[in-house]
Amino acid sequence: MGAKVPRNFRLLEELEKGEKGLGAEGCSYGNADDDDLFLSNWNGTLLGAPHSPFENRIYSLKMHCGDEYPDKPPTIQFVTRINLPCVNQKNGVVDPEGLDCLKNWKRDFTMETVLMALRKHMLEAWNKAERKKQNLLQPQEDSRY
């Protein structure tokens, strides 16, 4: 087993990747506060999944990495309103039990892993709603929690 990378080194790696735009297509992320020496608070952006009610929408998120990150997952909260099964409709918080990567967190997962899982979840939720002939209407664009 390899050496365990300390929390701040790990977060610095993620910050560098996010700031250089080297992350996955459809998401971006970075430090929310330049004065946050512990790199705990992050902003994220997701582009809505194509061919779904989320298409052509931009979703803003807040991510918080606690003291135990990356051993424990970050907390995720949508700032932009979204109708998605794993998101609390009152406050935008993502339920860790509703998103596999948070529920089954592994140390090598990153904030990018979570953002991409949310984007995939958009398509899965849409496909499931389509099969059940349900509507997955989205809140008015640019509405916030």
C-alpha cells in the first residue's frame, strides 16, 4: 500500500487541477475563499446533462471538505435550485445516501468524482422518470435555495 497523502497536499492537487481546467468536461471547481488556508470551502459548477430537462442550465454548488477529507466525503449543497431525487428541496443539500459515490466513499475519490456522479445522476433520474412516464420539471432557471 502506498503512502497516505496528507489532506492539504491532496486539496492543493485538486485545486491546481480545477484552476488549470484539467478536470472533466461539464464541471469546474475551485476554492471559494482565498483566505481559507485549510482549503475547506469550495465552489463548483455543473453544466446540465444533455438531452434532459437539465440541458443548457448551469448549476452552482458549495462543497465543504471537513477535517477528515479525503477519508470522509465532502458535503455538497446546490445553490441553484434543482429537482433531483438526491437533493433536499428545502435547502439544496445532497443526501449522501442518494448518491453512490458519497454513500460508498473511497479515499481516492475527489470533488470532481462527486460532480461527475451528480451529472450522471441527472441522466439516470431523467431516464427513470421517462420510463415511469413521470415528469421531472425543473425550477425556474436561476432560482436559488
